[in-house]
Amino acid sequence: MLAQILLEARALHLDRVMLVCAADNPASAKTIEHNGGVLEEAGQPDHSSVLRYWIQLSS
């Protein structure tokens, strides 16, 4: 499903997209990383740990 969303983002000519997931959700983190996600930072907005990823869409 994420791969399809990234195709749609490319069709919209987006250069990159940001994705976040809960730090305690390794399945989501693995999916994001498998699709090219690069971890930017682990943050704590609203007192919950999240992982913030960027995926570069254009070269």
C-alpha cells in the first residue's frame, strides 16, 4: 500500500514525503525503510515517541 501511495505522490510531482510512525511499531518502521525511508529523528510530540522518516521521490 505504501508503494502505491508513493507512486501517487510522484504523479503529483512531489520531491519528497515525510512519514511518521510510533517508535514501538517496528512493522511500520520496517515498511517505511523498505520503501526508501531515511530516519530524520525520533521525537516526542505530545509525550508519545515517534519516528520521523523522509522518502526522496525525485533524483
